[in-house]
Amino acid sequence: MVIRADLSEGNSVSKENAMAFPGTLFHETRHSEQRFNVLRYVEPNGWRFPGVNAPKHAVDLARTSPPNSDSAARIQAKMMNESVYGTGRARRAQVMAMMDQTGSASNQAVPSHGVESPQAEAAWFEHSPWYDAYRELPEEADAFKAGTKVGLMWKESN
Ligand SMILES: [Zn+2]
């Protein structure tokens, strides 16, 4: 997981960024958990690690802890595996490419917005015609659910 240095290593933080940080952190942490569960997932014909750029120790740990056959972790891992590496791969690639184009366009239009305001960047992405498709990708829907829940808890307690 990579957290932007300007959000986590500065000497100060805006209230806006401080309020958004926990939700973002949990969103990205959920993606890490998803990827680990994909590593743990065993297809009926055996292990497969398609294109997963994971450290050896994570792969080794995953191989020693496959999810139980009827567990929620296995069901989720199967769904994430299909979305990212299986039948959903082409659709996911298309959506992510279109979101990248939106990002490039926003960087040209407002060169400094990404550094100064992650919220401005998020607002720009939300205007992309592909944003709904992005949010509906299984791995994103799951991560947004986790991040939103934590973000709301954080805002209610601050
Ligand atoms: Zn995400």
C-alpha cells in the first residue's frame, strides 16, 4: 500500500485532509486485504497467482492459510479474482484506463490540485462519465464501503 507522502509526511495537515485520511487509509487497507485473500484463494484446479505483484513472504503465508471452502473470505476472494484477473479483467482494464484519462485531463486543467487538495481530485473524478462504473467494480465497491464506514465514524467522533 502506498500513501501519498504529501498527505502523511508533512509537518501540518489541513482539517479537510485530516478528516478524509482515515477513510482513505481504510479504503486502501481493504484493497490490501482483498489482494491477500486473492493470494489465499485456491481455484478448483489448484493455486494460481496471475499477475499478482506480491512479496514472497506474502505468497508463502497465503499458501499456508487458504480460506475454508465455504467461508466469506473464499467467496470474496473468488469474486475479486474474477474481477481483477478473470472474466472481469477486460472490463476492469477499460474502466481504469478511462479513469486514468480523466486524471490526465484534470492534471492538465488544474496542475496543482492533486497536491493541494485530494478532495478536489476526488471531485474531478466523480464528474467522469466512468466514475459509476469504477465505483461498481467489485473490489472498489467493497473498498469504498469499508472506507466510507470508517470515514463516517471518524467524522462523527471529531
Ligand atoms: Zn479503490
